[in-house]
Amino acid sequence: MKTSYTELTLPALQGSSLLGFMASLGAFRTLATLPEGSDVRMRWVPRGGSYCPVLRLPSPTAPEVIVEKLHAALRG
């Protein structure tokens, strides 16, 4: 059985920067606390001499919708 999912790369958040690393963890934690985010995963991929996070969500969702949910959760 193949499971579909969505991956969202966050290239602006570089793992070599403490601020970028912490922001990545914050985005991951915020999405993981949402009801539909029970199986959110994060991995790091090399990009531009550093690493950037890739968030993986368990269902197919447009990246714009993920960003809107993240924004709404952080605003509230």
C-alpha cells in the first residue's frame, strides 16, 4: 500500500545558522501539534553549502495551504 504525502522544503532556513535551525524546529513543532499533523517528519538536505529542512506531511496538501495553517497556528 502506497501512502501519499507532501514535502515542503524551507530553503530560507539554513541549518548552519542558529536562528534558522531554531525556526525550523519551531515550524516542525507547530505543524506537529495540529490535529492533522500527527505524523509530520523533518529531514535535512544539503543546499548551498549548508543544510535546509524538508517537512513531510502525511497527506497530499498544497504548499500554500501548509504555510497558511502554520501562519494561523502561530498567529493564534
